[in-house]
Amino acid sequence: MADLVLQEAAALLGRARRVVVFTGAGMSAESGVPTFRDALTGLWQQFDAQALATPEAFDADPALVWGWYEWRRDAVRRARPNAGHRAVAAIEARVADTVVVTQNVDDLHERAGSAAPVHLHGSLFAPRCSSCAQPAPVPVGAEREPVDGRRITPPGCARCAAPVRPGVVWFGEGLPETALAAAVEAASACDLLVTVGTSGLVYPAAEIPQVAARLGATVIQVNPERTPLDQVAEVNLRGPAARVLPALVEATWGATGPA
Ligand code: BJW
Ligand code: ZN
């Protein structure tokens, strides 16, 4: 990442009054949470998305799907927010009108101090009934052995006894309306959008940076790799989020204390 490019991004961030930080799986990669599409390490290299992340998969084999999500929830519980998550919270602290929009189903933004991230693809920590949508308690995992991805029969809904499902958005499902509306509104009104660690391949979420760019906002991208969002990004900071974002915050406002 060239210093001049970082300085250009810092100047844009320093001038911005309304900021959207739009994040994907790369944001949490350095916390040890795997991405989906990275070569070798991405979840979809190892697991079949059609067999695990669709409503049809849950109908066909709820225990397979529930067990896989229990394993992922367990891994996220053990993960810690990284310096990139903390830098995002620092941006929020500096620019009052900042909205964090995440595709991630982990809770690492919240745990790093972000106030109310908009979760476009739901959360691992919000299971609900697959039939009546009643929220269900999050299974307690702290005192158990690590969950290893085996089949686990999902609990039954307290209201109607149908299987409880993960509170995430699967392929072919609509995004939560309130979250999508909040994200579109923030993207439409911002003057700067910082997109971090997303391949920009999954729609409609991938439209969020495009909406911002179309309506005149500047887009900065943080990603070690090229993505389709290169086309809308005025500045591309090529590097990992946990290194680039703290450097961006420091170049913009000076040292903000220990990362
Ligand atoms: C780093 C890094 C580091 C690495 N630092 N960076 C238009 C065209 C074609 C298809 C469609 C279309 N519109 C809709 C579709 C269908 C589909 C879709 O988009 N398919 C495409 C994949 C082709 N979309 C849907 O089905 C959506 N629903 C829908 O359209 O519904 C219609 C409808 C409306 C009304 C009623 C009913 C239906 C839903 C999409 C749901 C996506 N769900 C998942 C799983 C969530 C649950 C779970 O976690 O299991 O969401 S899939 C997965 O992809 C997950 C992610 O949020 C999402 C995006 O992935 P992300 O975050 O970008 O990760 P990666 O792995 O792709 O990229 C990581 C990036 O990080 C890379 O660029 C790395 O370089 C980078 N990186 N290390 C910074 N250290
Ligand atoms: Zn129910």
C-alpha cells in the first residue's frame, strides 16, 4: 500500500461528514473467522453452500445445517475483534454520522465498540423458529467442549414446536427489510463509503457501494485483492483490514491510543 494512496484516503476521510463503513468477511479474517470465497481458506472451498446455506438444505437435513452453524457460532464466540474492527469504532467516534453496514453474521463489530451495526445477512446470535419466526434463545456454549461440526438436532420452538433455524440470510431469501432500507438510506446520504473485505459478488448487498457511488459519494476500498468494486472505488487500499484501517485512522487523525 503506497503512502500517497493512504494519504489520499486520509484526506477524504478527514473531510467526510457522513460515512458508511460497509464490511464483509475479510473484516474478520484476521480474527480467525474464515471468509467464504478466498482460495484455500474460504468456507465455500470446503463446504457446499447449496447443502448448508439455503432454506431447501435446512428442510432436507435440519441437523446437518444446525450442527454446522453451531460449529461456526462456537468459533466466533472464541474469536476476538481485531485492530480493524477497533479502527471502525474509532471512525464512528470521530465522525458522528457514521453507519456501519455489515454482511457479517458475527458480533465482532459490536464487541469492538460499534454502536449499532446494520446486519444485512442476519446474525449467528439470533436464531428463530423456522415456522412462526418467534425468536429463540441462543444455545449456551461457554461451558461445553468445542462443537466440531457434527449433526445436531435443532431445538423446537417454544411456541409451535417447529425446528429453530439460524437467524441468517440464506441464498434465495430476502434480506431483513429494515436493515436493507437503513443501508440504502445511509448509502444514499453519505459522502464517503469505505468498503472493507468483501468480494462484492453477493447481491443485493453488493449494490450498497454502487448506490453510494451513483449518488456522488466517494468510495474507498480496503482489500488485499482486486474485486468488482474496484470499478466504483476512487481509492484502493490493497492490504489486510487489521493493518490498513488503523493506519488510515492514524493518517487521518493521528495516534488514537493503543490498538
Ligand atoms: C480481506 C482479508 C483481510 C480476505 N482484510 N479483506 C444478481 C446476480 C446474480 C445472482 C443474484 C443476483 N441477485 C441475487 C442473486 C442471488 C444471490 C447471489 O447474490 N448470488 C451470487 C453469489 C451469484 N443472492 C441471494 O440469494 C440473496 N437473496 C436474494 O437475492 O433474495 C431475493 C428475494 C427477494 C425477496 C424475497 C425472496 C427472495 C441472499 C444472499 C444471502 C447471502 N448469504 C451468505 C451466507 C450468510 C449466512 C452464513 O454466514 O452462513 O452471506 S453467503 C456469504 O456471502 C455470506 C456473506 O455475507 C456473503 C458475502 O461474502 P463476503 O463477505 O463478500 O465474503 P467473500 O468470502 O466473498 O469475500 C471476502 C473478501 O475479503 C475477498 O475479497 C478477500 O480478498 C477479502 N479479504 N482477507 C481485508 N484480512
Ligand atoms: Zn414457532
